[in-house]
Amino acid sequence: MIETLYWKDNKLYLLDQTILPHKIEYCECKTYQEVITAIKTMKVRGAPAIGISAAYAMALAEVQGENLEQAGQEIKQARPTAINLFWAVDKVLKSVKQGNTAVDTAIQMEKEDISINKKIGEYGNTVIDDGDTILTHCNAGALACAGYGTALGVIRAANEHDKNINVICDETRPVLQGARLSVFEMQEENIPVRLIVDGAAGHMMQKGEVDKVVIGADRVAKGGVANKIGSLMVALAAKRYNIPFYVAAPISTFDFENNIFDTKIEERNPEEVLVVNGKYIAREETRVENPAFDIVESNLITGIITEEGIKKPL
């Protein structure tokens, strides 16, 4: 499996996910500011991977001799929706106050992330039947984590248990994480996969070609989950056709203090929507709304698969 990130000689190397699946290149980050830029530009993305990258950003700040509290505040501003970003910074700060180094803490957090994802996969495997076709949206795979994955981790676990599964991936406009990343991961592991446009998910369910839906989450809170834009439409279609809709997410993605509708939804660059293959598909002056996430309400969710078992939505 391709590494999402790795730490070597006091530098962080991040797989540049903006150029996958056609090129495999790593960005070398020598400073925490470079990690912030990588998070903002989505060279690294996915809530767990953002969290581990943030932990390593704190490690770089320590190596640089920076004030960790101040660096932590800057890192938290990189992206507003994924709660793992805030969780990771706070966990490193707490660990340092207990006498540990930020570097050692980040390394341990990376190892724990992979272990947690494998537990999520094992619990998720219990709801997957032999012969299931599973639809997923965006990328909640190894590339969205330190390794293995959450939603795709459930699929991996089912495949490892020799269940004859098939996968359908939404393309996930406008950055196409489903097409570029999830399909790539499934193909690398020879798991049967089909790619569909986002608007075809309901059609596939109506035809009876989807048995389960499993997605990831960037934040879980009272009232529902925030996940990549388009998740809500998939959830509504699944509800209409009585298809189980699961969210796979670690406990670090849970926000126990706030309502999900208090989440700040990131608004991204309009050119992600306006430009395809370097060409404008609408007039340059076109007004665009480009929310990165939407909210799937709790009553649309069958269960949340975590490393502690399958939980009811908050």
C-alpha cells in the first residue's frame, strides 16, 4: 500500500494527492508552515490524515524551536471543518506538557491511527454480507488516513475475509476524490470497482444495484455528520430505497460538545468548479458557491462504525 505520509530525518513527506493517480510524488515539508500549505491546498486530505499531518506539523515546530502554543493556533486555521485537525494539535500540546516530545507523540499517533482503522474495518465487516455491492462517496481510504482507511477500511476488511464484494465509487465533484483516489485504491488491490458520476447514485439504488452505503466523516456531532459535499444526496436516496447507510469514523472525529449544524462549512476556491482541465466551463465571472462539505442528519444514518464498535448517531 502506498504511504500517505512518512517522517524521516526530522522532515515530513506527504504524498501529493492532487496529482494522483497519474503521478506518485512526495512533498518534503521542513517547516510547520509548509504542512499548513499542504493541508490548505489538499495535497494531504481526509480527516484522519489531516490530523496526523497536524501532529507532525507540531513536531516540525518543535524541531524549529517555535512556540508550540502559537504554532498550534496557526495549524488549527488550515481548514475549519475536519475536527481531527484540532484534536491532533491539542493532543500533542497535552502530551508535551506531560513531558513527552512532540516528535515522539506524532510518531505514536501515526501508529495508533493505522491500528484504529483496522479495528473499524473489523467492526464494519460484520455488517457486510457476501456478495454485497457497496457504494462509497469521496475517499475515506488509506489515502485519507495514515493507512488502511475508514470507509474503504471496511471494504478492505470484507475483502480480506473473502467476501465476494463489489464497489461503486461516486466521482465526487469538484475535486474528484472518488474517481482519482478511491477507484485507484480499489484497483491497486484488485477489488472489483465501478465509477459513476455523482448524479447516478440514486439511479443505481433505484435499479437495485446497491446493497450498502459506507462513507467517512470529517466531523460527527449531535444531529449528524459533516462529510464531503454530495454525501447528503446519497443519504437521501439510500433512505428512499431502504438501503443501510453507514458512516465509518474514529472517535477522534467526534465532537461531543457541539451540534453538527454549528459546524463551519469550508467554502473553497470557485475555480475548482469553474475550471476543468485548465479551461473555464462557464464564464469566468460566474458566481459560484463551492461548499466543501454538507451535513447528513442522524435520522438518515444506520450506524457509525468506530474502533469501539458500531454506535448510534449522536
